[in-house]
Amino acid sequence: QVCPSHVQIMEPSGIGNVRTHDYDLVVIGGGSGGLALSKRAASHGAKTAVLDLVKPSPHGSRWGLGGTCVNVGCIPKKLMHQAALLGHAIEDAKSFGWNISRPDKPNWQTLVTEIQNHIRSLNWGYRVSLRDNNVDYKNAYGVLQDPHTITLTNNRGVESTITAKYVCIATGGRPRYPNIPGAELGISSDDLFSLSHEPGKTLVVGASYVALECAGFLASFGYDTTVMVRSILLRGFDSECAEKIGEYMARHKTRFIRPATPSKIEKVESGKLQVTYNHAGEEKIEEFDTVLWAIGRDPCTKEIGLDTVGVSLDNLPSKFYNRNKAIELSTNVNMFPR
């Protein structure tokens, strides 16, 4: 049975005072949705736990409690934008009597360190909030073994088992990598905000808001930034507004290659990344210091045991099948199998 993702008041498991499961509700995923649901359920008397352990990105990046927005999305992105705006403010300050000059680029190591320090403070705040709301936090990866049993694996590889009357899947998504040779040489938004070195000359592949936002602040920092666009900007948004955004970015030192798609990436002796791509039917080659993939996201639903509870996955990232009936969901999956 697949139930809506709104919060329901649940009676404690068991008959009388005897609890038949360890928890009334276990939430797999400690992002915005999972944290909000777990605290609300606990406020209604449900014994609740949150499981959250981030698998490292292909480049080894991992983070703490809070999900994509807090760790590798909205929060660090806005801080990077703020850094870019401060650079523009320095330029404007001359007209207001301030005799100062803007450096060519910000100190990347300082910027990243301060952003990561702020994020860690948020991670700690979420842990405290769960404790204050009587929600058990388990830094472990959860996999369903049956509709009520979950195997937990912590970051040392130690396994344990818990049971729950209800299980909520709130695992969110991770960036998609293209199926081309050398794709693993590129990074994603999972890595950018904790990158230990300057990105240098950067190729951003994609035309989503993630791609354009990252390209925007990198160009504002003074890095040579190129956006490779397969077809249109900001698919699904107002096309006229999208093109105006592209025109604005082009006027502010962001280079666009469109229509274009990469076909291969190779690391050359200098350490740079040689990108082979097709541009309007012609094969071209160019070198970059960093390639950033921003071509979409896939839900984290393939390795959490959904097949053990009668849920199969379609090739489409937004479709689940339960008892042969298609259920339309967003990529931020929320389900109650029972």
C-alpha cells in the first residue's frame, strides 16, 4: 500500500502497552522532508527515528545531516552568490568615495572553509533539533529487508537491524553523470562547494538552474567559465525569460556553446581535461581545468530494498510501480510501504 506523503497521526504499535516494533515510524533520509516529517510525527506521540548516511560522490565528497539543500545546494550556493555580490559591491564602492580596488579573484580556500564551517554548524543544529523533539538519529544507511524490517550500516560497515510499523522513503536525489568515456573526471554540485582547489577554467555542462547559478557565480569570481547547452536554457521555465537570463550572463563574461554535447573527456599530461564535443554538427576539442556536470538528478531509490516490499522502479525517474499500478511522484520520493 502506498499512502500520501502528508503527515498522519499514528497510533503506537502493539496492543495495549506492548510494542510490536522498535519504532512507530522510521524515516530513511535526513533532508528537509525527512526531518520535518519525523519531528511532526514525534509531536503526535509516535516513536520515531531518522536514518541518514551519505554515500560519497565519485570524487569522495560527503556531508552531514540536513540533505542536499543544506549541504550541497541552496545554502552554499547562496553563500557563493553573496561572495560574488560583494565583489560587485567593491566595484561600485569607487563611485561612493571608497578608494579601494577589487582583487582579480577571491581567496578560494578561505571562501570554501568558511562555507563549510557554516554548514557544519547547521548539521549540528539539526541533530540538536531531533534530540529536542524526541527523534532518534542514526548515522546509518538503511535498506528494507521486508515491510517492517530495516538493516542499518554505519560508516564503519557495522550492521544492525531495527523494525518499524511505518517506513517513509525520503531519500532525495543525486546528480546524474553522462554515459560517455571519462565522465568520472568531471565533478558535480556534490563536490563544487567543498572543492579543495580553485576550479580555474571551468566547463559547466547543462542548462538547468543549477548549471546557470554555478556558472554565474564562477564567472563573477573571475574564472573563465563556459556553459555547454544541448538545446534550450531552463527547460520548463518561461522561454522568453530564460533567453533573457542567458543574454544577461553572456554580457557578464559567461561564454555559451550551443547547441553542443560532449562525447569524451581525457586527462592530458598537463593535468587539464581535454573535452571532445559536437557543436552544431562539427567535432571540436578544448581543454579545461574543471568540468562540472549539471544535467539533472536521479532519485536515490535503487539500493534501499524497495523490491523486497513489492515496489518496482521504472526507467523514468519519477515513476514507481506497486501492484502493477503506476504512481506519479516527484524525484523527492515520499512513500509509506506497509
